[in-house]
Amino acid sequence: MTELDRLIAELCPDGFEYKKFGELATIVRGGSPRPIQKYITDEPDGINWIRIGDVSPGGKYITATKEKITKAGVSRSRMVKPGDFVLSNSMSLGRPYILKIEGCIHDGWLAISEFEKHFLPDFLYHLLGSNTIQKTMVQLASNGIVSNLNAEIVKSIELPTPPLDVQREIVRFLDNFAQLTTELTAELSAELTARKKQYSYYRDLLLTGGLPEEIVTLGDVCLSTNTIRWKDTDAEFFYFDLSSVSRDTYEITSEQVINAKNAPSRAQQIVRTNDVLFATTRPTLKRYCIISKEYDGQICSTGFCILRANEEFIIPEFLLYSITTSGFQKYVEDNQKGSSYPSISGKKVKKYKVNLPPLNEQKRIVAILDRLESLTTNISIELHTEIAARQNQYEYYKDKLMRSMTS
């Protein structure tokens, strides 16, 4: 028998008492002074103005705000204090957060306070965040045309009220489980990062290490390309823009169909099989790919630099790997222009210098890198799967435990 089983058998052998939430806590709606811009202030004596944007994804606490309101706005809003709960009644419907600051909440929040006689804060947090209670709130809030989780709905929800010692043991169990899950996730994430660094190291070593046969610019080993003349054709083409290239798999994942009538602009580039595309707009986002046979003769945006390998000197796969190196990324960072929407010219890209070993050596290096990349990708998939499994396991046991009290 676990400590939790023992406490339940000793303190509540007949099960848990249920009461409406409104009998156990004070639940009120926030208030919004309008027009809100009239009350926003940068003065140091301003009052914290708590918004949904002040919550970190998956966070438990609200610790700071981006904006403050004047003292005149307080009378038109709702003051809350550290230890109070807030629930969103619109975005992230019913998601609970615990305040670590005082401030004012707008009418998109519900405030929950004066619950301490019946609930430990951490237990209430787990309870309100459980799948059972979350589903109940969503169902009750969705009865009208517009979902609205108002104070009366939350007050009507029936909650179990275990003795505080039972609550404390439940919190201890869940916190320990969460801690183990967090630690394992951190270890697996560190392992994934280490494997990616290891791959990057060997990739850079193979492509730039040792004494090269020759150093050339990309432009020296690439053929010229051409743009489409819309006045000469009424055909339709697949078209790729920057969003078409996946930053995870480095391949084209979407396309549009265009012709002379609906072309985004007059100038587009024609691509050929084995062309290497590199996005020159916001280039540090690393959008690059190699064109497969199915897209031969199609069209891409001028936001790409097309690197068409002259296969007398360089094979396309070696060319692609050459622009994935840390050296190329630094070159891009040093030569991009613009602050809000940086870019690098295709002409500048083609001035990047690479080591050019003989074709047979290029093929050997590409074969090694293909194997390393495949191994790294497989490890990445396995580690992501393991992380997801551990997080799902924690959520499963948490919900199973909380459901046993709410069903």
C-alpha cells in the first residue's frame, strides 16, 4: 500500500466530498478600463497590467508584465494579489495560472481567491488543469454561439475536496514524477544536441579540413541559369517560394501552380534537376534543397540563388553539403544586408570559396556524409519519440490520478 492509499483509507474511507467550486472559493471576472490606451503608462508607480501574452508557453506562474496601467485605471479593473489564480475565459480557455505578482486583470480573465481552507495551491493547479476539468469547462462554455467561460459557469463546477494531507501527498507524487520527466527530457535533449554537434564537426572537417587540391568560388563551378519569358508561353508551372522549402528536411514540401496570368511577378527562375536552391532572403534561416527530377523545368522565386553544378568539376550533392557548413553560415551572416528583413545577393553567394577535391573524392565524402546524416536523423527521431513518450507518460498518470477523484 502506498502512502497515498494509506492516507485515503485513513482520512476518507468513504471517498471524497464534492462541492461546487463557488462554495469553496471567490470567483470573479476581471475588468477593462476603456479605452485601454488611455490608461497604459510607463511611470514607475504604474500597476501591473496582466495579459495572456505575459504567460510563457506551458507556464504555471505569472511573474511579470509587459505593460502597466495608471492608478486611475485600477478602479475600472480588478486587483489581484500573489497566490491568486487566474483563468482565461477566451484564449487558452480555462487554463489555470498562479500569480506571483499583484496587478490588475482585464475582463478576459477570471480571478480565483480565498480557497486556502479547502485546497493547497499546487493541488488546485493540478486539479483545474486535469483533462476531466478542462473538458468540463470547455463543454459548459460552448453551449452558446460564442465560447464564454464566465464566473457562474466556473462556480457551478463540482470539485472533490480531499483532506489537505491527501492533497499534499498527491502533489508530492506528481511533482516527483514531473521532476523525473524534466530531468530525463533535459538529458535526452542534451544528447540530441551533442549528436548534432558531432555531425556538424565531421561534416565541416570532411569539407574544409586537410590540404585541398584547389580552392574555387561557387561561381567558378556553377553554370548560368535563366528566367522565364512569360510572353513566350501560356503553359502552367509548379512554383516554389521561400515557404515551400522545409527547414527540417531540406526538401520542397509545397508548391503553387502559376501561369502568365497569375504569376506573382514578372521575373521567376527556371530550375533543373539537381539544382541547389539557397534562400537569399533571411538567409540565416537555412532554407536550402536540391531539386528532384519531378520538378525539372519548373519555376522558383527570385528569393532563391540557384547553384547549378558544372558536373565536370563538382557534383550537386557535394555542392549542397558545402553550403550547410558553419563556414558558409558565417560568410552569410557577415555579408547579409538589412536589419528587419536581411538578405544576401546571389552574386555574393557565388563568391564563397570552397575546397574542390577530385570528383571521386567528392563522391566518397558525400557517401560518408549521407551515412552520418541518416544516422543523426534516426537518432533525432528516436530521442524525440522517447521525450514525447516520457511526457505523455507523466500526463497519463497525472490525469489518471485526478480522474479517479473527479469521475
